[in-house]
Amino acid sequence: MKNSKIWVEETLGNIDPNLSTGGTPRRERPEYWENGTIPWVKVSDTSQRFISETEEYITEKGLTESNAKKFPKGSVIMSIIGTIGNVSLLEIDSAISQSVIGIQPDKKKLLPEYLLYYIDFKKNQINDESQRGTHKNMNTPMVKDIKIRYPGIPFQEKTLKICYNITKLKKNRQITYDLSKKLLLTTFLSFFGDPALNKQNWDSGILRDVMIGKLQNGLYKNEKFYGKGTKIAWVENISDVGSQLILENLKKLQLDDVEKKYLLKKNDILITRSSHLGKRGVGVMNVFDDPTEEVCFESHIMRMSPNTKKINPYYLVTYFKTQYARDNLYVKHGNMTSIDQPEVENLTLLFPPIELQNKFGEAAKKIQKLINKQYLSDGSLKNLEQSIYHKLF
């Protein structure tokens, strides 16, 4: 297929000269947001391969009085701020923010679905070509310069059949992750009941009550220091499924002696403080439970050291995965959704007897072993996916 003479290479600018970003209606104008019915795509929504609903909706007034731009069903959407190269296909007409770009290829020569998978295949290369820094960004001219290589429509259709099968496998894998998360939360509820009801009348308090010392934001370091050295946890490594930080496939960077203050200690809690994944990516917590490894943490994460005489770390991080705790999490919206240290310190939680918390902690560790196996299996699937993509594209 790859050697066929019908293959063509064009830039995205030639494929769609009118590709463009959108905008964000002003947050302080409630009439732009309240009771909104128009789907509004931002970076967090591009974690979906096919977008049929969005995290936020805007009003018609918000659309017409802002730079938000509406794209039709079938458009390809790519993230260009923070998380670069996430790519999705609209299954509904949607407005888009300035953090993503909308592309409408000529379907007579390039199927949108084919473009979707091709960009996904080129994601790492697109990241390398984006601007350097803590937040990688691309602008419209840079996106227009991305080269797309594609065959005729019949060959595109054959390629898509294989790609759809890969997507089906990944969807099934996501189902297993969802079941693992459900198992963890079901186990939590069987021990403590629904925190929204607190039928056992557990004592309540705030996170500051069980902290040792203060919260600490993580380390920012220029990308030139990355590649070897000490493992470092980023936001994408903090799992919303399991309770424990998984140490496989962490980035590495060089630490000097002063920066060793960012090294994690056993039972430290990592809390995501800013994320492009919207509210679901902020305030997510994992336990560091492997002191045999030296690991530090990046600047979009904060570290909490819990008083284990008062709180079990596995109880704590699972509590904040419950729907009740997530619903009561206050976050700030912008290009990145964020939560500040004062808000984290004042998060409310219940305090069951520490003996019961510790029993739950042992159960959570057993569930985590299952999640660890799934994670390793997921890595094998990603390697297989990339191998197939290389042969297809």
C-alpha cells in the first residue's frame, strides 16, 4: 500500500486553507454560559477519539459575541495548546476554543477519518516540532505546515478498517479500566458508605488537619535537562483509575543537589493542581508507595505529606475519587483548569476510625496490583498500535 504511485503529500494548509481556531466567551458574562446548548470543544474534550458531547456548553449569544467558531459534524479537531496533537472527530456540530484547531478536508480526496488517524500517528513528531517550554504551543501557520501523506480513497477505506479495529481494542481496554475504578469505589463504599450521606456520622474536617508541613508545588526545569537521570511524575502519570503512582514509563531529568528537595518519600500524596483535561484532570491524587525508586514531581503537581496516624493514604486518595468529593471540588477555568493550595488545604473529608481506614488500604493495594497489570498490558497494546500505524502510513 505504501509504495503505491497514487500516494500524495500535501500540507494541511493546502488540504484546508480555511482551517482555524476558535475562542472562549468571557467567563464573567453568565449569559454566555448559563443554560448553554452549543457544544464547546477545548483541549480536555480531545481526549475522546470521537466527540459526541463536551464538558461545557455555550449560548448562542456567547458564540456570536466571541471568537468561538462553529464547526460541522465530521470536522477534525486537533489540540494546539499544552497537550499538542490530540486529535478527534466531531460527531456533532460544535463550537471550538482557541486551544484547538478545526480542519475540514475535501472529502473527495481525503477522508476526515483517515486524517484523524494519520495525525494521531504523527503526534510525537508534531510535539517535537512545537515550541519548547513548560507549555508547548502551536499556532495556525505551524499547523498549516504539517505534511499529510495519503493514498486514494479506496486505499484510505481499507486502512480505516484496520484503524477501527485498533480503536475497538482500545475501547475494550478502557472498559477494563472503568471496571477497575468501579471496583475500587465500590470497595470504598462497602467500607465507609456514601460520603454524601455519612450515615455512620463519621467525624469531618479538612485536609489541613491531616497534613504534615505544607503543600509543595513541584519542579519546573527546562526541557534540555530531560532525557536521563531521575524519574519525574507529570500530570498524565497521575491515574484517576487507581490509587498509586505507577512508575513505568516516567520521564527522566537531571537533578542537582538543591532540587533533591523534590524527591518523594513513602506515602507522599501527589495532587494535580493544573491540567488541560478540564475539571476531571485537577485534584486527582495518587500515593507514592515505592521508596526503592527515586522519583520527583513536576510543577503542575503538588505534594502533600499525610499524618498516617490520622489518615491512611489509600483512603485519602480514594475518597477524593468519589463523586461526592469531585462534585465539591472548586476549580478555576482558563486555558488550563487549576486549583490553588488554599482550596486544596480546605478540601473537606470524613475521618472514619484509622483502623478501618487501614483495612481499606490493604484492600486498595490488592486492587492496585490488578490495575498495574492492566497498565503493563496497555503499554503492549500501544506498542502494537504504533507498529501497525508505521506499516499503514
